[in-house]
Amino acid sequence: MTQEIVVVTGLGDGGVWVEGVQKSACNSCNARSGCGQHSLSKLGRPMRLWVEGGSDLKVGQEVVLSMPSGGLAMSALLLYGLPLLTLLAGAAAGQLYGDLMAVAGGLAGLAGGFLLARNISRHFQDRWQPKLLPGCDHISVISAD
């Protein structure tokens, strides 16, 4: 389970918007020049997420966000990989009947893959959803000065 310190940037019905520049991974490896994570952290572009809960939080408050291990990778694989596989399978099946059918089969496979990915992601949504850690609704930073 990955944990990040994020800042509440907005409040809404049933949840909060949080932002945080991802820095935790940048201190743990030496592949900084070829790492997309390091490049994004240098740009300072924050990652913005909607998280359910946190009705008692205030804008500007720092909280700890817990993200399931492998959840992001599995959801990305499902969202991109499954439609790609079904596109290729549909195109290969359609190729048996000619080029035009290969295009039609590929498009049908792509649409079917997106529908299948959506249904599967709804099933696993609770496992892949980031959550605010209980008891960590405020972070105090103590300096050693």
C-alpha cells in the first residue's frame, strides 16, 4: 500500500479534491534522468484526485492518502490493454473475410473491449480506489530548529 501526503484543494458532496506533487518515489532510485515520475515532479505539476469521504476536512489541510499497491497499474492495464487486445482479435477475425471486414472487426473489438473494461472496473472499483487514512486527517510538520 502506497501512502502520500496530499493537500485538500476542494470540497464537494461526499468527497474532497486533493492534490499532491508525487515525490516519494524520486528519493528511492537512481534512474532520475530516465524517469517520468522525476520529470513530472520537476515540472511541479500536481496530480489531482477525487476521494470519497473527508467531510470534516478543510481546504488547505494536509492528509494522508492511501493507494492500493498495484491498483494504478492494474487499472491502466485494464483500460488500455484489454481494448487493444480485443481490437487486434477483432481485426484478425475480420481479416478472414477481407480488409473491410478487418477494419469493421477491429472497431467492433475496440468498442467491445472498452465496454468490457468498464464493467470489470466497476467490479474492482472499491479495491482500486484511493482512500483517506483514518486518524490521519491532519499532518503536523515538526521542524528540528
